[in-house]
Amino acid sequence: MKNFSYFLSHSVYMISIMQTKQDNSSKKYIDLPLYVQIKHKILLALEQGLWKSGDLIPSESDLATTYEVSQGTIRKALDELVQQQLLIRRQGSGTFVATHQEEQSKYRFLHLANSAGVIEDSQNKILLCTHQKAPKIVYVSFKMQAEDIFVHIRRLMSFNGKPIVFEDIWLPCPLFGDISLELLASWSGSMYGLFESHFGVHMTHAEERIHAVLPSDMAAEYLGIDALVPVLDVFRVAYTYGDRPVEVRQAQYITTEHHYFNRIG
Amino acid sequence: MKNFSYFLSHSVYMISIMQTKQDNSSKKYIDLPLYVQIKHKILLALEQGLWKSGDLIPSESDLATTYEVSQGTIRKALDELVQQQLLIRRQGSGTFVATHQEEQSKYRFLHLANSAGVIEDSQNKILLCTHQKAPKIVYVSFKMQAEDIFVHIRRLMSFNGKPIVFEDIWLPCPLFGDISLELLASWSGSMYGLFESHFGVHMTHAEERIHAVLPSDMAAEYLGIDALVPVLDVFRVAYTYGDRPVEVRQAQYITTEHHYFNRIG
DNA sequence: CAGTGGTCTAGACCACTTC
DNA sequence: AAGTGGTCTAGACCACTGC
């Protein structure tokens, strides 16, 4: 145990502590708060893949002893990570690394609902899975070069049998090199669930930019709409731990019977 | 318009606390946790306008003594309210009711940026401010009737001198009855700042539904675009404390040089 | 300097899950 | 029964603000 305990004053006992532990008593709070430091350490473990999606992490009291802080401090660090949806707590069981395998997070990134405000189940069809160069907007988002090769996936999502979303997905080869159409076609869960279980890449957050446009020729064809029907263009960059961009996708949504929803607050 | 001193509202609050205080010692954790109960009580005070936007609320230790709990429990309740942006903490000064008057919250509800990802300052022009019946989508959102009268505001927002957003805003008369074009035109801050300072209505959150559409004739005219240029249709319902809907607006955004942005995570 | 929020501790007990 | 997260307390001290 550490402890700049306030009550232990000038005793021989204290000397033995100071031999094994640096003297914090003179430099309090000049660094970041302890719980922030611990949060960073846990984040580092997640970034480096020490703990993988779905893993049980050490208990709060274990972490408290290893980091030499109180359980309350550990708790505060975990609180923020749980809040960022990087960890999940289960009372009685433990604290786990968040995963996209659960049903609840299936549509966490797809903000599409029907006129009734209901999020429907989708039927997905993979149209394409190749390795090739990418448009400028893509490789710039990854801070890579025009010559670099990416995985390119094209997909059609349908709701109630009607095609609604046509999208192009781009992934950096180093991470997703051996992905294939067969693998994608055989996978029944969410795409981010697949990325996680097969490539160890967990998406933590994303940024979307939305425009109203006329559909591309190809989108109009696959979506079965007239070239003059406005569609929602959704450009997404998705990130993993440490704000590393690991996916770019450009989708076009038909919004005659659906809408993009967003909560502000 | 504010300034009931918080001491007054606080003492009223105290009475209600003393009345509802019960013996916790025999029945632990069978009700909601203490900090949740306290959070609800504070929320109630906000809903009822006991504490108004910008007001200083009692200190954590004051609240702790009035609620007969520890400071840590008060802190946990406040933590969540701060997180919801209903309260703001200022170290050394105190805890305040959140307000839309601050510069930082000026564009909290407007998710519009230019191609560079920069949120620009807008120039606003009020085109209309009348009292009249509203479309079905509006009165249904308020759970009111077709015959009911609403305030109807029409506004044009420009960025760098170019009109980009055309919007119709609907407000329930009981709350905003004496709003006028003169008042709106003379106000230089954000619209939610005006609602707050002149009508005591603080927007806490909103929900938006977004479609890609062709512009209405009127929108096309005011925005100076061709009737065949797709625009983003943003339908918003904004809420105040207690999830009460207090504003509906339908806007059309030109997205050729701007985009709607959203963070998922 | 007094008062406020911010951090941290040590310890107690409750509620839940698992064996 | 053992172990885990969830709640709560009492008290200490730090960092900041305003008078």
C-alpha cells in the first residue's frame, strides 16, 4: 500500500514507506489527477490490444492494489471509460471490454429509421470486395497516399425487401488485408462485429458529414430510383482506440420513407 | 427577469425536503439510490423554475446538509446533471444553472459546417412573425389540436453573405404569446438565448429527422437556387426540462458548400 | 482569507452473479 | 459462500475565485 496518509505523521513506519515509494506529499495535483492517469493507462492497454473486445478486465479492487490507489479512484477512471462505451460493467460479474457483438449495439452507428421512428432490421447484400486504389477523399482521410491500396467493399442494405442504402466502404490493407467476399457474405452479424472478431479492430466512434445530392448513376441503378430523386449522402470516418481512423464509407440513403435521426443534447 | 435570490427558492426547497424526508436506516436500497432521488428533486426545481438559467444554486455542502446526505452523494447527483448540460460548475465560484447566453453554446444545436469543417458565424434575417394555425406535423408534435394557434416565425440564415438555411419555427402561444418581429429583429444573440431571457424557456435537448428533398418553392426563392437542387430537410422538435416539447422547426439547408455534421460515439 | 468545487482515501454495507 | 460492482459516509487536503 502506498499512502501519503495524512494521519501517519513522523514515525519510523513512514520512513520505510518513503524508501519504497516516492514522496508525493510535496507535489500534489501538479500532474494530472490520479484517475486521469489511470484512465490513460487503461486506454493504452486497450489500444495495444492487451485486453481484447469482450475480455474481462481485473476487478476494481485488483486494479486498486496494482495501481496503488483507492477503489474510489479506480471507479472514477472506469466511470468515464464506461461512459465512452469502451467498457461495460456487469454487477456481480465484472467489468468487460465493450464489443459490437451484442444485439444492443447492432445499430449504434446507423442512424436510420422509418416514418414511424422505428429502427428496422436490414437485409444486406455484398456487391463487391476488391483491393484497389482509392479516391482522394478516402486516402486523405487516412493520411495516406494516392498509390496506396485499400480494401473496397460495396454493399446494398434493404429494409422490408426494399433497397434503401447503397454504400462504398474503404479499409486500410494493413489491418484488413485478407478480407474476402466469401467471409463478408457468410457473416450474419453487424459489419463492425466482424471487423472486431476477425481483425481485432474495434470501432469506438465515428464522424459523419451529410449532404443532400442527386444519386450517382450506380446508386440510382441499385436503389431502383430515378436519377432526379434527391438522396442523403452520408460520408463517415470511423475510428478505433486512440482516434485512429480505420474506415471510410460513403453511403447514399433513400429518404422518402426513412430518415436520418439525431439527438442533440 | 430572474432574481428570486436563490436563498428564497432554496428555503422553499428545504421545506419540501424536510417534509419528504424519511427514515432510511431501516430500508436501504429498496427505493432508488439516494443520488438519483436527489437528482430528481433538483430536476423538479429546474422544471418548476425555482432556479432560473444562470442562477447560482446552493453549494454542495449546503445541499448535503439540507438533504441530509454526504457531500459525495450530492456530488454524484450534480455530476450527472452537469453531464446533461443542465448545470455548470465553476471551481471557486459555485454551481450554476446552464444558459444559452454563453458564447460556447451558440451553435450547440446547429450542426452545420462548411467544406473545411469550420462552423461559421451566421447573419440572420427574420422574414415573418405571426400567430396562426399550424400544419398537422406541428400540432401533433405538441400533442395539440388543429384549431390551436401557434407563433410562426420564418427566418433566413446566411453565411458569408450567402443564404444557406431557410426555416419555419413554431412555438406554442401559451409560452411565447407576446413575441414579435420587432423583438426578434432587435435581438443579436442566439434564438434560444432570447427564448430563455424573455420567456424563461430553456431548451435542454432536441431531436432531428433529416431527409433529402427538393426545396419548397418558397425556400428555393429565398435561397436563390433552382427548384431541382436537392436540399437537406431538417425537422426538429426541441424540448425543455421534463421532456416537454416547446419548439418545432422545419428547415431546409443548402449543402453544396456546407454539410450537416454528426458525431457518433 | 473564506468559500467553492475537485481529488482522494478507508471503510462499510448492499445487490447481484457464479459456483 | 465468495467475489464483483454499486452506494454511501466522514474526513482530509488541493486548486481556484472573489472579496
